Amino acid sequence: MAAMAAATTKPNPNPLTTAVLLLLLLHHAAAVNNPDVQPLLLFKTTADPTATVLTSWTPTSDPCTGSWVGVSCLHNRVTRLVLENLNLTGPFPPSLTSLTQLRVLSFKQNGFTGQFPNLSNLTTLKLLFLSHNRFSGDFPPSLSSLSKLYRLDLSHNNFSGSLPLSLNRLTHLLTLRLEQNGFTGPISGLNLPSLQDFNVSGNGLTGNIPVSLSGFPATSFRGNPVLCGPPLEKCNVGPSDPTRPGGAMASPVSPKTTVSSSPTVVPSETKPPVKSGNSRRSKISSLAIIGIILGDILVLGLVSLLLYCYFWRNYSNKSMSGKSSGGSQVEKIVYSSSPYPNPAQSGYERGKMVFFEGERRFELEDLLRASAEMLGKGGFGTAYKAILDDGNVVAVKRLKDLNVNGKKEFEQQMEVLGRLKHSNLVGLKAYYFARDEKLLVCEYMPNGNLFWLLHGNRGPGRTPLDWTTRLKLAAGAARGLAFIHNSCKSLRLVHGNIKSTNILIDKTGNARVSDFGLSIFSSPSSAPKSNGYRAPEAALDGRKLTQKSDVYSFGVLLLELLTGKCPSIMDNSGPGSGYSGVVDLPRWVQSVVREEWTAEVFDLELMRYKDIEEEMVGLLQIGMACTQASPDQRPKMNYVVKMIEELRGVEVSPSHEARDSVSDSPAVSEETGRASE
């Protein structure tokens, strides 16, 4: 009975064993459900038949757990397959075309052979490195359909045939390396405007090097005997040896035609002698030609003299009328409304030029006489470059649409701003206040602004803004903004209009923050509700600005530096197409970082630089922290400066702020300070 009872009694399962078995079953189910497992296992059977290299690739494991060598995933799909220098062999496995989310594929320095399959399914592929293998056949035509590709390296293989013009579809391509293959034919039709790394040396290419590729070094083209043009030898358009660079392939006239004689040709010794009459007619013809030329010159001279007299008379009349009206044409354009008071208005005092420090160096009349050049229009008026009679150059800003209660309020704010002295702020020199005219005179910055450095002349011939300069300008702008925030503790000053056009570049290449402190005078009509830089809490009322809203705007500026995208451009396509009108750059960056590959947010012009990924990701994290929706979650500018300087490897001195501090103005009341918040 006891034995029967023991036999009928079920053993209690071990809880630990059950949990392990359950985890294995779940893990196996995840691996089975992953659509990329079978294509990778098929690739393993052909590329590693001895199973000595890809030993971690097992049917019972999941490639997205990090255990499969060379495989990386995102959202449980394989996005990177990097298998370099592993002695893998065989043809390119067609099964890999099923990895539709693949973005990086690198088979460098292996033993792959044969021709390419159709890769048009890999629509997300961005990097393709297949150098130092034994691939053969024509240039893979399916590569031209991979519109997102920006690195392509097929060098040191056995490819042959001509390069198709369909390559020009790869408008984002930054790298094209085809050296040491057997490509033939011309490359004159290639036009890849974004190309930064190019090499076709060691092939059999012929013809002219196109202008779009002539900027690359000669080493990119050597080893192609019949290739010519800059940077190689100049092409020879005449008949020559076709084996030499630039040599013509054949003369259009056959050798027989050039050496054969015709029976109708009179030999030179049987030609009749030239008569003296012919010589006389020739001499007369020469004199007639000289006379005609001299006559033409005299007629042209007379006509030019008449035209000169006519236009000079008109010009003199216009100059006299301009002087009698009291100013030149340029001055009328720059100062269209006179700053002088109307004499008929009694009790109105004429304005005067007030200097922030030092002796008076010029008067309003000097500015009116100065030659002026418009620099640009902003939210607070138009800026001009003015060259004074003594040669000094200043920037003059005509302040428009300001909400000023009176002269005293304006003077108090100008006094505060005039005390702000810092190497990363544009220095203020003087101001002018009258009822109909308000001017602010500043230092002139000769190297433009950050907006034009980032976005100006995008395309062929542009000099990209390098990473070191971007990081330097970001640090300088951060120091300038932090100084504004900390310069006057009782007033809690704000900038109110941080954007790339207000970050100017001085003659030594340092960032200078401009247009600070003017937001206190914003009127409801002039305050921009949404220019891409506005913090969410300030979007409804542009006059309610705080230091934390400045931090948000600066964060957008950092994202602009990293992405190369202007936050205030119209965009209805691409990754930001979910937002109509102005691009919401912080939201777009957050969505890409959250849903996609982080590297996609970075400016393509930064891809040429090596070993900067860590710094770019670090600055990206700072920009995202500054653009948090909640103001309380944003860091203070002092901490932002510290984080950026740590990225640059610069030690921040604790006495840095003390050296650039200013004292609170005794003439400014607390009431004015609260108004500026």
C-alpha cells in the first residue's frame, strides 16, 4: 500500500526550475518571432560553413539580446551587421535582403566572391562597407535606389564595367570609394554635390574629370592612364597618343588622306611667279583696312564723349538737388524719418546722443553723414553698418515698435544694459532717444552671425562649419548669456530673443551675444509668438519672458548647431512632416532619439569628422535638457556653461564670473527690475 501511495503521489516541481524553463521558452519564442533570425542563419551556413567564426549564432538564441557577434538591433529588428576581418567566404547571401531595417552593413576584409544580389529592399541602409573582398561583375545597379545611403565603399574588389549615371540619384552620398577595381569608361557625368570622400584610383577610367570632382586630390584619380583634367594633367584636345592622359583616340582624317597627292594639284615649282600688280593691290588693301579701323575709332570716341557729357550733366543736377535737400540718397534710405523735433511743436526737447562711457566721439549729425549699409532686419528694428568720417565703424540699430512709457524708463534700461561688459557680449557705445527716433549704437562685428555660418550657401562650393568651431561658438554664447543672467541679481535680467541671428562673430572668431535686454520694450504687435526658439510658456505672450525661457531658446540653438536645421523654416516633408508650418526642432529631435537611430539627428556636414561622436551626443543631451517642456526641469545657464566646457576639455575657473561681474545700478528701481523678468 505504501508503495502504491508513493507511486501515485506527484512530485512537487522546483519553482526555480520552472522559472528557468519558462524564461527559456519565452526567449525561444522571441527568437522564433523575430523575422531576421532565419535570414541570418542562412547567411551563416554559406559564409561560415565550418561554424568556427559565428559560434554565438544559434537557432535557440535571440540576435537582439547582444549575444550574436556583430549584430545590433533596434525595436527587435536587426539594424547593424558588422562582420570585419573574419575570413568569411562565399557569395553575397541573398537572404540578407530580408533585413529590411538594416542601416549599417560592413563586410570589410573577408573573402566574399561573386556578383551582388538586388539590394533594393534595404531602403533604410545608410552605411555599406565591402572593401577588400573579391566581389565581381558590374557596378550593382540596385545601389542607386538606396536614397538614404551616405557611405559606400566597394574598394579593392574585382568589379568591372562602367559607372552608371544613376549614381547621381544618391544625393546624400558623402563617401564613394571605388579604388583598385576594374571600372572603365568616362566619369564626366558624375555629379554628387554632397560628396566629401572620393577615390577611383587604380581603375581603367577615361575622359575628362568633371568640375564637380576636380577639387579632390590627384591621389583620388591616379592609376587611370587615360583620365585627364584637374587635378591631373590637362586634357589634350588635339591628336596625340591615345595611351597618354588626355590623348585623342584617333584623328578624323586618315593617314592615307594626309599623305596622298592629287593629279590636279600643281606642284610648287610650276606655279607662275607672283606679279608686282598683286603686291600693289595687297598694299592698297592694307591701307584701306587701317583707314577703316581709324575711322571707327574716331566715331566711337565721339559718341562716347557725347554720352559722357549727357550723363555727367544729369548726375551733377541730381547731386546738387541732393545737397540742397540736406542729405545723400543713402542717408534718406537709412534715416527716412528725421530724428529732429518739429520746430512748430512747442515744449518738445530735441533728443541727444548719450554715451555709456568715455568721451563723446560723434554726434547724430555724424551718423547721418556716414555711409550706411543695411545689415539686416530683426524683431526690434533694422541694423546698419556706419562708417564715420574718422574711419571708425559702428553698428546702428533703429529701434522700432517699442512699448516705451517714457524717456525715463528707456534711459534706466539703457543704463543697466550699458554696464554689461563681457568678452562674449556685443559692447554698447551710445543711444539716442527722441519721440520719433530711437537709436542704439554698438560695436560692429565683421564676421556676420551664426545663422549664415550654419545655413548660408548650402551646396557646392560651401565651406562647412567644422565641429570645433561649432563647439567653441556654443560655449561663447553660453558664457555671454550666463553673464546676463547673473550680472544683476536683484533685476534677474533676461535676454528675451536668443536665436542664431543674434549670435555675432567678432574679428577673432569668438561668439558675441547681441540684442540683449530689449525684450522689456516688446509691444504685443512686435513680439514674435513663435519663431522656433520660443519656450512653450512664452509662446502665448512673448512679453512674459524669464531666464528659464532663455535657457529653452539656447537649447534650440544647440540643436540647430547639431542638426544643421533652421528651427524657423517652413517644412512639410521628411521626419518633421507631422508638424505643419514652423518646424518644432526639439520635438523632432526627441522623436528621432526615442524612435529612431540617434545619429540621424546630426548634420551631414559633421560626418566627415572622426572621433567626435561622444562630444556630439554630449551636446545633444545638453540641448535636450535645456528644451524640457517644464521650466523647472531646465538647468541654469551657469550649469550649461560648465557642461559645455567639460565637453571641450576646458577647466572652468570658479572665479570666471567674478572677473566679468557688474555692480547693480543705484539708479534702477526694483520696480523696473520686475518689469524685465
